[in-house]
Amino acid sequence: MKPQKIHLELLVGKLVRDVNGAKVGRIRSLHAEKVGGDCVVRYYELGGAALLSRLGISALRLAGWPLRKEPQRVPWEQMDLSDPDAPRLRCTAEELKRKS
């Protein structure tokens, strides 16, 4: 896979669909690290739990009990960004859950 250069801030909030077109969730957070002079994405986090985590809000503070749902993590190699306006998984949502 050839590395792509994409403005990461433009991905946040984009709806991700799987290979069958089913909605998986919106990109709420991504985790990257600097490698040499490049910023390399390791995984994306989707859904409401990722948004809460990104904002530093825990369900414990909001409602008095711990958040049971973890953000849906998508490894970088499972995300197809050939069209950054319409990101897609390279697998089905069910396959992604089994790999997690």
C-alpha cells in the first residue's frame, strides 16, 4: 500500500462505511506518531465513546457509572482513504469486530 498524505483534521467527523456500504460510525479520533519527518496514523476511533474519550469526558463523571463501551478502533491498514470525503473499511463491520 502506498502511503497517502491527507489533512487529518478533514477526516474527523466523516462517516465511515464498510465494504458493503453499511454505516460503521464517524471518525472521532485518530492516533498517530511521528516517524522521522512524517506523522503516521496507527488507528482511527469511531463512535460516541471515541468522542467522549477525545473530549476527556468519562461516563463516570456524567452519570456516575463507568463507560462500558470502548471506542471502535480501526487499524490504519483497514481504512480505505482513496476518497477522503467517503472513508470506507476494507472489510465488513462484523469482520472488524472479530479482529478486535
